[in-house]
Amino acid sequence: MNKQRRNVLKTGTGAAVLGALAAAGLIAPGIALADWNKAAFEAKSMADTLKALGATQPADSKDVQLTGPDIAENGAVVPVGVTSAIAGTTMIAILIDKNPNALAGSFKLPEGTEANVQTRVKMGQTSNVYALVKAGDKFYMATKEIKVTLGGCGG
Amino acid sequence: MATKPMRIRAAVKDGVTEVKALIAHEMETGQRKDANGAVIPAWFITELTATHNGKLVLSSEFGTAISKNPYLAFRFKGGAAGDKVAISWKDNKGESRTDEAAIA
């Protein structure tokens, strides 16, 4: 595999390939989607993501619980769960600080659905994971650091 | 491209239905490269909704950081044995799939 890569570089097409990669990277997720919050999912930093979600200054809350392992051996499959004890929770989002795009997923909860979701996420490296919860017009947050020993982003 | 069926389990206990779903999907991030160094294009689920007897119980948006073959568990109030829980998803290539299961 490495030899092949070296060959590509040697033949001088490397620059062209890299250019194509950059272009593909920029364009790839940009396929038009009706409801999908493109700005939030494509935002790179935590601050930009929070802004795109409309969450200004989320308050840390003990009523929001983020569950997950302290150490994840495989960053490609990290089980995380979010529960919120705040009445009227309507949205839960999972953000991973050091991933290429911070937002992993968001869940809108209609009335009658409990603020308790579990899923599995990918993590590129050890990072703080945030659970963002919306109740009424306010945002609340919980944080947990998950250490990753093997990255999940193809590294 | 044909998509594979999801595995959905739903069980009601004390008036609360817990739904667990395992969805078959590549969830390619668009960050990985193949053996030739070419980027594998992103291919992931963007939207997922769940309904109980036709009523929306969860609507979610996924990014590329959700793991391959996503797992999802959530709970909603109500539901009775035999009721239908349906989950549908849509990915960034415009493919979609809906599967349903009866509450046990």
C-alpha cells in the first residue's frame, strides 16, 4: 500500500491527486438536503456548531447525563448515551470536540418520548464529548472525556 | 443499490416502550482513503425518523460521526403489544429505507 502511494507521488500526479482530494473533501457532504442542518454538521469547531444549532451559552447541568466508557479501545464504535432529567427536553445533540466535524447527531423528541437515547459514535482521538440538551428556549450541557486508544477516522 | 433490512426490537414495560434498532449502513465519513490514496466519498444517513402507529416519536439528524451500522435506542411513553413501530432513514445519496416491527 505504501509502495503504491510512493509511486503516485513519484510520477508527479501527486499534486493533481491532492488537489482532487481537497476538492472532493470540500464538496462531498454538500449534496442538497431538505431538512438536514448542513451548517451545524459541517461546522468544524464546537463554537461554530453551537452557533449553527442556535445554542448560545449552554449552561452546565447536573440533570443532563452523558454515559460512555472512560477509555474506548476502538474509536470507530464508541457507545454513548444521553439522558436528561430536565422537564420539557425537546432536543438532544451529541458533540465531539476533536472530531473533524464536532456534531455527531441530533435527536428531536416529540412529546411523550423520553429524553434518553443511546447510540454509537466514531471518535478520531481522545476528546471531550458533549451532550447538548434543549428544554424550552434554553440549552444545557454535560461533558465527559473519552480516551481513545485507536482512532476511528481511518488513521 | 439494495439496502439491507434494519433490525428493530421494541418492548413495552410499565407503559414505556423501549425501541432498539440496528441499522445496516456503511456510514462512510469521506475522510478515509482507499489503497490508491483516493478519498472514499462520504455516504451516511442524514435523517432518521421513528413512528409509533403512524405518530412521530423521534426525528434525528446524523452526521458522519455516527458509527458504521448505527445502533440507536430510545424510549417513548405509551405503546401496547402488537403496535407497529416503524423506522425510516434517508442518506446523503438519496437512498431511503423503512422497516417496521411489532411491539413485544
